[in-house]
Amino acid sequence: MIWRLLRQHISVVQLVGFALANLIGTLIILLAMQFYLDLAPAFTTDDGILGNDYLIVSKTFTTIEGASRTDNSGFDAKEIQDLARQDFCRELGSFTASNYEVSCSLGIDGMPAFGTEMFFESVPDAFVDTHTEQWRWTEQSDVVPIILPRTYLALYNFGFAQSRQLPKMNEGLITMIELNLTLAGNGLRERMKGRVVAFSNRLNTILVPQSFMTWSNDRYAPGVSSEPTRLIVKVGNPTDAAIPAYTESHGYEIQDNKLAASRTTFMLKVIAAIIIMVGTLISLLSFYILMLSIYLLVQKNTYKLQNLLLIGYSTRSVSLPYQLLTIFINATVMILSIAVICFARDCYMDILWQLFPDMPQGSMLYTMLLAMLLFLLVSAVNIVAIRRKIELIQH
């Protein structure tokens, strides 16, 4: 009865205009977020070991003489302190190398397949983002956790194994095999077990926990120290022009052109943020249009609303038709937004997979949660605003 009485002054054109504006704004916000979540893995080299805002810095050698010298290959304390003081540097750690002999053998079906001389390096555990329980090592541990470069596995499968008629291995199989390690130095020669717990696309080294490196250097090479030849730097803004300017002026280089990838990732975040801000602005304007439309309806029906309140209808019952109307419109906008994004995602994901075949498939969970949050937030504000407007008429 109340709805039939109050709907006479409803302008369908105004409500459709609001719905379209709100739909466009919501689509921009949700599509920008979903596109960023889907595309970001293609531009990042995050392999679960180091974060994407870490850079690996080493010294550059441009002459045969410089490459043959070993006394200038490391970073001294002054150079490390100078780099740590730079504005773009948030955290800084150094690679620690093993100062003793390391050899490793790998057996298959009880028979030794091959053995090799090798080396270990470590970085502070705060810079390693792998499973904590797998990366922990103490003197009571039976196995040394190791992180290997994926290039090593490729070299074995397509080089060594193929030429020796040995079986090829995948990452899952390697992580199940125990390695036979021999550590020698300081008059000691001891055997230990090792296990590969992860692989890295970015680290071109054999990484062990910092606790193991400290213990083993003290045991097999006491009193021997060497300057770190590589540093790991966490930066706040990878696009900062001061980074290449500083590294070039000091004769440093950034491993694997990680700076370019970090810049791309940072710019992707900035562009997504700008698009989301534009969508938010459009949504706020559409919300303002809706409130003006509702207020205009209430104003046109002021006489009817006053009479309804005077004859005993409550503020809640009089406000309910307008509140349900806004909830219906907001729900329709949310459902249409999700449907359009699902269709658009199917279209652009086919193109992205052609460009980046190894790109993992993302999820729409966060986008749907954001859509639900926007619906609840806008609807709640609408409900409160309409009720307060009706209460003003009553007084």
C-alpha cells in the first residue's frame, strides 16, 4: 500500500542513469583490481624465495686485469655503510660464502650417480621467504636445507643426464632425495646429509641457512674471513632514478636485470591504483546522484509522508520502500559487475596466456569480496541517509 502511494513520482530515467554510472564506476574499480592480480605474476620473478623488491648487487669488471684480481671483488665495510645510507635502501644484507671445501654426491637406487665439488652461500634468514620449518637449522639437525637455482636442474636434465643415459628428474623428485655432503677444512673431513627444499629463478648460487653457514665456517675455517662479493638490497621504490645512477657511478651491477622487472611491477601497481581512484570517483558521483534522486522523491512526497507519519505509520515502515529500492539497485549493479568481469577476464586471459605461457592462473576471490564490500558499504550509507531524511520530515 505504501509503495503504491509513494512510487508515483519515481523517475525511471534518473534511477537508470544512476545505475549505469554506478555500474561503470564499480566495473572500473573491480576490473582494475582483477587485471592487476592476473597480470602481476607475469612481470614479477617471485619464486617464493626472495620478494620482488629485493635487488642483488655485485661489482662490475670491465677489464681482464680487473677480473683477474681478487682483492677488489668484495665490498668492504665502508662501501656497505655507504650503500645502506642511500635513501632508496630500506634493508641491506650480504652474501656469506663458505671458506672450506664442499663436495656433494648423489646416488640413485643405491648406486652413486655423480659427485662434484661445490660451494655454499647464505643470506640473512629475514631475506628468505620459504617455509620456516624447512629452512631452520641447528647443530642437532640431521639434514642441511638447501636452495638450488632452477638452471642447475635444467643443466642436469638436458646436459649431464642426457649424455650419460641417466634418468631425468623434476623438482618434486629432487626434494625427496638426500644429498651426501662432505665438508673439509681445519684438519677435519666430515660427512653430512643435505636436502633441497626449494628452487629459485633469481638466485644463481647454492643457498644454505645463515645459522649453518656461521657454524660451519667457525668449525672448518676458524679465523678465516672474506669480504662479501654480493649484497642483497631491499628498495622502497624500484623506479627511483637514484638506483641506476648510484650503481653506475660506483661500478656496481644488478643481477639479472632485476631492476627493470621491479620497475615494471611498480609501474603496474601505480597504474592500477590510478585506475581504481578514477573508478572510485565515478562511483562516488553516482552515489551522490542516487542520494539527490531519493531526496527529490522524498521532497515531492513530503505531504504524503507527513500524513502517513501522522496517522501512525512508523519512520521505519515509511523509509523501507526507498531503502529496498536502493538495495535492489545496488545488488543489481554488483551482480552485473561480476558477470561483466567474468566475461572480460575470459577474453583477456587467453591473450595473456599466449604471451606468458607459464603465468599461473589467479583467483577472483578478492575481487568478489571487494564487490560485496562495496555493496554493503553503499547500501548501509543509503539506508541511514534515507531514514534520517524521513525523520527530518517528521519533525
